[in-house]
Amino acid sequence: MIQDKLISVIVTNYNHAKYITQALDSLKEQTYKNLEIIIVDDASTDNSKDIIEEWNTTNIGVVKRVIYLDKNQGKWSALNTAISQATGDLVTLQDADDVSCPARIERQLECLIANKSLHNLCLFSHCYTQEDIDNNKRYSVYGAPPMMGHAETTGFVHKGFRTTGINHYYIGPQYEAHGASSLFYKQLWDHGMKFLPGNMGLRCQRAEDSDHNTKLTLLLQKTSILLEPQYCYRRNTSTNGAYLEQL
């Protein structure tokens, strides 16, 4: 059965006390229940710790684990720290200021399995207000997941590199694929596909998750995309800017 696979969800947080409860609740409300939620707080200076401690997963069959870092190490390092302790067959990400639609993880897993992929992403909705989040998180699903296969996905990534101003996972005028929706087999990380710091010239994309996704796609050519906006991307917050690029 599809729910036999344990999925570790990595939630990286830095000073998102205002949003993290909604982000975590969106994971608690997933239709896919075999989840290990690992929250890694990158030395927040707000009251994130209190909120994380209060949040619980009682009676829903989801495991909650928390890692508190002593100093801000950067999002790339926080991701690697959490994944090193993950026990799931697969890993997926969730930014602490964003929201996943209820069927996001289940639909992505279905898409990954149907394509025999090693890596999968879904589309996202641009959300500028709480009203945008509330409206878009209700996205409904019908029938088999619409999907983009390996060859077409790889082609879009190549096109992104060749075309100025085009995002590397740009799908069309309405949607893009979100980096934090990445779903991949943990063995890929175990064998060296880790997140990299930006100040060493090792990244081909500015953001940690975008860089990781690009390299997985181009190196393995087994990335599929769920063509549903199952991720609500909260714009104008400081997810990336808040993290330091320290070694």
C-alpha cells in the first residue's frame, strides 16, 4: 500500500513564530498520515521555541521530532542536520512560513511512484495575504494526478538555464514548481546529494532548495512534477534572507 512508506518532513524555522503553527497544522491535516515531522529551529530569537513546544500531533499517527540549534548555521546546514536524523524512506520539505494543501504529500508520492521517479516536485500558488493562503489551501483533487515526466521536466530545467528571466522550474504563466515541495529518496542524500552553502561557489542556484532540485534533476534525469498547485508559497517573508551563509 502507498501509505507503507514513511516520509520524513523537514521543517526549517528561523523567527517564523507568526506562521509556523499554520505550517505545521497543514502537515497534521495531510491525507497521508505515515509522516515523521522533524522541526529544526535555526537559533530563532523570537518565541518560536514556545510555539513549537506547544504544537502537538496527538492521536493522528504522526511523529514529531524537534532539533534546536545553538547558533544560526544557515538553512542549508539546518536541512542537512535534520535529514541526517531522518528515518523515513523518503524526505520532503516544508518552509515554516508556507502551507501545504491537504493532499500534497499523497499526490506527490502517487506521481513519483507512477513515473518511477527518484525526485518529485509540485506546483505552488503565489500567496501575498492570509486570504490568499486560506483560498488556495483548499485546492481539490480529482482522478489520477496530472504529471510531467522525466524528459519534459529535464527539458524545462535546461530551458531555464538558457533563457534570461525564466525560473528553472517555470511551468507556465500561472504556476511554477516550488523548491520546498521537493520529495526524494533519502538514499540520494546518504550517497552525497546534500544541501550546499552559498558562499563557496558550489551552488548553481541562489536558494538551497532550488540548487538541490536542479542538481537532482540534471544529474539523475528522474524528476517528475505533479501539475497541481498543492503548495501555498507565502511571498514577502524572509525565509531565505534570514539565514546566514556561515560554514
